[in-house]
Amino acid sequence: MDINLGEKRAEEIISVKLEKEIRINDEVYDLISNLFGEISGKVKDVELNPFQIVLLLLSTRLLSDLRSLRILATKGYVVSAMNIACSIFENTLIIQFISNNNNESRAKKWLEHTNEENSVWKTGGMLNDLKLKDTKGVFWKYLCMFKHLNPKIMAVLNITGNEKEFTLNPGPNYR
């Protein structure tokens, strides 16, 4: 199937199934994007503290990821969309972790982090610290199955058939 036709077909099917969620996503994106536009045009010569800087940086990334999620999901790229959803979850978790008690020292630690091989904090540790391990931990583990290419998830989404006869589906998936 032609890739453009596949994406169009996926969009037709998914847009109906996720109409409410797509509308909410678009409204949130527009609201925050407009707010950022207002702030950017009016804030000059204002000294921000580390917490405010981190919040603005992570929120900007969050906004971009939110839009990417919408585009990938509606065009049928489920695995890629879930990968972005995991990034959104981890981003909001970092914001919540740093925001806990308006923790400026955590914000400074995030800003000063230079290790390219590791994150500033482990997700499980942040979940524990915020006492979210039981409620949000299960959701995060599910998202990580997509992010880290868990074979069980990949097989369900990208291969149809059995061990003797199968079809790979590298393009849009709208089953």
C-alpha cells in the first residue's frame, strides 16, 4: 500500500475513534502555545530562578512532544506515538519531582547535569519519592515496553500471521 494512502486511511479511522482526545490535545496545545507567545513577547530583562528556567524548558519540550504525539497517533504510527507518550510521562514526572516543595536545588541539579549517558534521576526513584510507584508505575512500565522495543509489543503491532507465513507492517497501523 502507498504510504500516503495508508496514513490517510489511518487518519480517517483513528480520527473518528479518538475525536474527543484529538480535540482536547489540539485545545491544550493552542492554549499553551498562545500563552508562551504572550510571555515571550512581554518578558524582557527579567531574572528567572533555576526552577522557573527548568519549568519553561521542560514545558517547551512537553508542548512539542504533545504535538508530535497527536501527529504520529492520528497517522497510525502507534509504536512511535507511544514512545513520545513515554517521553511526555517522564517529562511531567520530572516537572512534578522538581516542583515538589518548589525545590530549587533539584532545578539547579537538572540545569548543571552534564552526564550524557544517564538522566539526572532514575524514573523509579522519582516515582518512589513522589509516592506514585503503585499508581503511575504500572502505566510507565507499559509505555516503556513500547519505548524499549519489547518484542511482545513489537510482534503484536508490526507482524501479522504466524511463524510459517507472516507480513511485516512498517507503515501506519490502524487495527
